[in-house]
Amino acid sequence: MRKRECVWVASVAAAVVAAAWRARVAARRSPAPAGAPRVVIVGAGFAGLAAARALAGRPVHVLVVDRRNHHLFQPLLYQVATAALSPGDIAAPIRHVLRAQRNTEVILGDVARVDAGARTLHLADGTRVPYDLLVVATGATHSYFGRADWAPLAPGLKTLEDALEIRRRIFTAFERAEREADPAARRALLTFVVVGAGPTGVELAGALAEIARYTLSADFRHISPESARVVLLELAPRVLPAYPERLSGAARRQLERIGVEVRTGAQVTGIDAAGVDVAGERIESRTVLWGAGVAASPLAGSLGAPLDRSGRVEVRPDLSIPGHPEVFVAGDLARFVQDGAAVPGVAPAAIQAGRHAARNALRRARGRRTLRFRYRDRGALATIGRAAAVGRVRGLELTGLAAWLAWLGVHIAFLIGFRNRVAVLLGWAWSYATFDRGARLITETAEQRRVEAQLHGPAPPDARVGEGAPASR
Ligand SMILES: Cc1cc2nc3c(=O)[nH]c(=O)nc-3n(C[C@H](O)[C@H](O)[C@H](O)COP(=O)(O)OP(=O)(O)OC[C@H]3O[C@@H](n4cnc5c(N)ncnc54)[C@H](O)[C@@H]3O)c2cc1C
């Protein structure tokens, strides 16, 4: 082909691509026709948001209801809890994310119950919301295995409020230790226990060890933050029990290298304000964090569908519920069995299921046969610290730096919003270069101060304040 012909072919191709792109954008922005069916999506987490996006420009009215005004990127919550990122870096207003979808409305509302017979949602404020088709994606919450009294003593990590509470407890413990004259009390303040060595527990324990070793090492005068003890407890015989054995072993070694004390086969039998009882031993600790159990959102109970032991809805192959082909359940709230095993509660599974539920809702609205869901597992990654991670990507097992780089790439790619991607990338680059964690703020309400004083007594006497730094700590 001559040069002029090449230029001509390239220009036509560019014009076709631009026209297709403009048509796509215009379609996403077109409102639904009057009288179109109403699809209500409850929850704008990974599954709900994917469902809403899949319905952009389709001939249905979409209503998204969430009790929060933001979509939250839970996989990076532990970084807010450990001060590497700020809340706004990992959350995006749902209304803003869906602003270009003219067929979609967003409301802030807490759904208390679903009346599937009457095709109506009941919000906690008494409002009723009718629907023609429903996608329920309200996710999961913590489970303390019947020990609800442990919840205030060992906070779990699920929401931004949880992350800020954990951050407050971690940095308050160091501050109190600096002023504590009694060595035993100081030791308890500098002992951090994480219960559960799934991905969240491993990430929290790794980040805690790095905070103590690097971030705070030069900031105090009377304590050595690097002497802090981080204990990770797991009932199963290995950390990351859902990962292949080789990766569990690699994760354990990487954790131990940065100073985490890992105890497997360790059953926690008691938690109180002063510590943890585990396998017949007592660990005095003022900061206990929970990364163990999850239970499905209680909204599942009102659907009238069969539930599994964790309260997840047993969905049919097309993600609908028995007896109500117009109701679909997606994400962590659903129990979907494929090839003899339940699909895991992870973000990619929720996104795929959310999209599929939306497609099936559309097919149902058009009177077409719905399609079976099939989860495509492309892998899983868990990070431990700087250049330390493990993972499985498209069948390949990765550890160390390679896994960590894959983890960084995947999290940036999945994060919602360009601003957040840039903010997180810059934050990570800064932390990597300086060991600093820029969001080390202790923010607390009067109520939190009251509970703190109730649990741990008043702040220690100021015996050492103003003494100046000892010659050696
Ligand atoms: C700390 C942590 C770390 C994680 N790390 C990873 C990871 O590294 N990789 C990975 O793949 N997965 C990870 N996960 C799991 C992943 O985040 C979940 O699988 C995913 O969020 C499930 O998506 P979902 O849409 O089902 O639920 P969610 O994302 O939990 O969204 C549920 C939505 O429903 C809303 N909602 C709940 N109840 C109501 C109600 N009654 N009325 C109105 N709205 C309601 C909530 O506000 C929320 O917006 C992690 C989870 C946590 C908690």
C-alpha cells in the first residue's frame, strides 16, 4: 500500500472508532422510555455498581438504593486503618460515579426489608419503593461466631468508620505507651493482636509490623516502637487457608521476616479489655483486631429464600431466587455453587455476578430466557508489606516482589475514579520512598473517648512528660 492509501485507511478507521465511541456514550446517556420497567438495585458495592453500569442506556428505569452515599473499595480499607491512605482515596460518591447514566437514579436509603410478594422494598424511614425487577447486593458483615460481646473489644474491618476506629486505636496505643511509666502496662499497649489470618488479617498484621519498625521508629522519646509485638492468630493450620499451601508457607515466612509472630492452630477462647486468651495462654494486649468471620447482610432473611450457615442466599443458576424469577441476588450476599464449590466472596466474583444479574433482569423484562451464571476465576492476591505479597494470577503462583507488583496493578485498575487512582498511586510512591504514612491522625468523638476510658481507664499519669529523652531507649 502506498503512503497516501495508508493515511486514508487510518483516517477512516479513526472516524469509525470515534463514531462508535460517540454512539456508545450517547446510548449510555439516553433516558429510559416512559413506561419502561423499573429495576431497583439495593447496594452499590462491587456487585450493585457493576449491575447499575451494565444497565446504562438500556430501556429500563434504574434506581440504586444504598445506605451510604459512597461506593467503597474494601480491598484497600486496611490501608486507611493503618494510615497509608485517607478515606476519600478509596471511596467515590455513588451519585457521581453514575452521573452520566440518564436512565439511573440514586437514593440514600437503608432497606429494612423486602416484600417479594408485593414487589416492594421497605426502607428504615418508612418509605416504600416498588420494583418490577430487583437486584439485591448488600454484601456481608462481621461475624463473631456467636460472641457479639467481642465486637467492641476487637473491631472488624468492613466500613470506613471501622477503618478510622482501628486507626484511632493503633495510634492511641503508641501515644499512651509513650506516657506510661509501668513496664507491664506499656508492654500491653505495645502488643497488637490480630485474630484471623485470611487476607484481611495478614494485611493488617503486616502493615502493623511496618508501622512499628519503620514509620514510627524515630517519632517517640520514651518508647521504641520497633519493639512492639504483633501477634497473628489463626485457628486453621496455616495462614491464608484458602490459598494453595505453597503460597501460605511463603506468606508466613514473609510475615515472620518483618517481625509478625504467627500462631496457627490457635483457638481464641476469650477477649476482654486487657487481652486475649488463646489455646490456654494469655496475651496481654490493649489493641485486638478482628479479621476472622463474615456473615451475610441481614437483609437476606427477608427474601424468603433458603439461606446457608452464614446467612447467604442460595441462588439458582441464573442468580434469581426460588419462587421469584424477578429477584436476583449477587455478590457476597449470594451463595453460588460452581463445579461443586461455593464461589468465593471476592470483588471480581461480585462484579461478574452483578453484571450477570443485570443482564438477566433485562432479559426477564424482555420476556427472554435467562442465562446461567459462570464465574471466571482469574486469581487472587494478598499483600503482606513492602515488596511482599503472594498470589495466583491466571494459574501462575507468585510470591514476593512479582506478586506485590501484580497486587499494585490490579488494585489501581479496579479502583473507581481517576482521581482516586492518581491519589493512591502518589500515596504509595511517597510511602515507598519515605516509609511515611501520611494519614496518621487520631480523630475521636466524645463518645469514643468515654468508651476508651471505660475500657482502659483514664490516661496514664504524666510521670515522664517533660523529663526529656532518655540517653538510650
Ligand atoms: C477488609 C476487606 C478486604 C478485602 N480484600 C479483598 C481483596 O483483596 N480482594 C478481593 O477480591 N476481595 C476482597 N474483599 C472482599 C470484597 O470486598 C467483597 O467480596 C466485595 O466487596 C463484595 O461486593 P458486594 O457488592 O457483594 O458487597 P459490598 O461491596 O460489601 O457492598 C454492599 C453495599 O450494600 C450496601 N448496603 C448494605 N446493607 C444495606 C441496606 N440494608 N440498605 C441499603 N444498602 C445497604 C452497603 O452500604 C454497600 O455499599 C475484602 C473485603 C474486606 C471487608
